[in-house]
Amino acid sequence: MQSRLKIIDIGHSGYSLDRAISELEYNVNLCLENGNFRAIKIIHGHGTGALRKEVREWCNYNEGRFQSIVYGEDYDLFDKNSVEMRADCGSPYDNDLGMKNSAVTYIWLR
């Protein structure tokens, strides 16, 4: 089974905050429209924490569009949403599983 987890890296792109959030919005809309992916892994990086804060605020503001939002630090086999989201995506290999990585955020799409 092909992985249905899309990975976008806006943390290492050199984008401004506004441009990074625009890229996030574009990719989420694309995934929702085409239905090829069930979840999105957003790499926002550590940095100053400003992009992580913006991404998570955007996700929380738009949470009604999603099945769930999973923060990287919660992404492990003991988190119900993480387990169900991974199963829905075909259980892809992900080196961040169980690593408590606050540099990523996952969106589980409806």
C-alpha cells in the first residue's frame, strides 16, 4: 500500500511567516481537493519557535476542517489519534514516531 502521508517542509525554505502559512494553506487545500492523501506532516523546524506557533495557531483556527491535529511531541504509539492516523495512511515509516519532535505537526484530514 502506498503511503497517504504528504510531507511539506516550510521550516527550511527561507519563507517569511506569511509565505510559509500561504504554502501550508495551499498544500492543505490541494490535499483536501484531490483526496490522494489522508494526512500531512508539516516540518516547521525549531528555530525561534515563531513558525511553529503560527502553524499551530493556523491549525487550531482551522481544526473543524480536520479529523485531528497531532503535535510532534505527542506523536507516538500511545496516542490514539497518532495510531489511527497512521493506520489511515497505510502505516508509513516515519523517523519522528515516538521522538517527541516539536519541530513537526501532523494534520489528519477528513
